[in-house]
Amino acid sequence: AQRVTQPEKLLSVFKGAPVELKCNYSYSGSPELFWYVQYSRQRLQLLLRHISRESIKGFTADLNKGETSFHLKKPFAQEEDSAMYYCALLWGNNRLAFGKGNQVVVIP
Amino acid sequence: KAGVTQTPRYLIKTRGQQVTLSCSPISGHRSVSWYQQTPGQGLQFLFEYFSETQRNKGNFPGRFSGRQFSNSRSEMNVSTLELGDSALYLCASSSQPQGAEEKLFFGSGTQLSVL
């Protein structure tokens, strides 16, 4: 069965330090992966998707099929990066499965 | 463009009652998906509608149902409410059905409390 695992519930980093959010997936088909973000008092929104191979707000994520991972990285965290981050997998007949999320707190 | 609009914002019901939640997608979007968000289970897919047809359904009991109207507005209904149905119900819209190329736009959600 498909599954998305985000092992760390809460991640605290200092401003300017690198941040990495881990996402591992379990899926027998060809994976399509996304990162969604929810800032305080805002709606859940798409941050990036692996198919686009883009960098958004300094974040990147690389799909590693061998390790079944799609970790989100940013070399220098900013205070405005404090948010809830969700990794999501598109599976089956185009259904999205979300991980349970990572709360990121950037300490000034 | 107005964003995805969900009504009501908050709802309190008692066990055994039924409830209907509404979602108006972004203008021009024809796909509407529903998700249930709880602290324990996170975000779970309920169903997706496109052009008034249910395309996908998650692993929820038959008490959860939905529909989509010709103007793409969608409603979700939960009958015989249980305490465990207390959750934030999120609606998301996109121009095409969920896919690798599609970006979902989420509403603010309806917070349902079942007493």
C-alpha cells in the first residue's frame, strides 16, 4: 500500500542554518511527489513538485527512487520559513496521500 | 480571482445528526477534492469530483458522500455523525483532475465538532 512518512514532527533550526525535511514513500508504481506548506493563519499551498524540478523560496527536493525519498532542503533557513510542511504522493488513480507533516520553527 | 470558499467555517453537531459542507472552487476550476484533517491521522483523501462525476474515493465509510453541481460547486455530506468525525474538512480545487501537473488550491476548511 502507498504510504508517506515524515519522521520528525518538529524541527527547530537557527536562522541561517541549513534545513532538511525528510520524506520517505512507499509505492509500487511510478511516484509523483509534492511538498505543500501551510504558514501561520494561511491556507495549505503547493510549495514544489518533483516533476517541475524547480526551486521555490530557496527550497529544493530531489526524488531518489533508490532510497524512496523526496527530502526537502534549504541551505539557509529564514524566519519566514517557519511553517507546517507536508510531503504528498500521487498514487493510484490520481489520489494524493499526505504525510503527517513537519512543524518547522526557525529561531532568530 | 476569489480563492476556494468553504462554508460554514465552524460547525457543531451532536452524534447521530447529519451535516452538509459546501465548497465553491476557484472560477473556472472543474475539479474539487475533499480531505479530512485530524491531529492523529493527518490529511486523508475523501473523494474527488470532476465535471459532476466522482473520479476517486478514499477509504471512508458510506456515511461520507458528496456531489458536484454543474457550476462546479461541491457539497459533502456526513450522515449519522460519530465523535471521530470531528475534524477539519478541507476542499481543494484545480482546473483539471488531480495529476502530476496540477496544482491544488485549498480552502480554509470547515471545522466540524461532534459532541
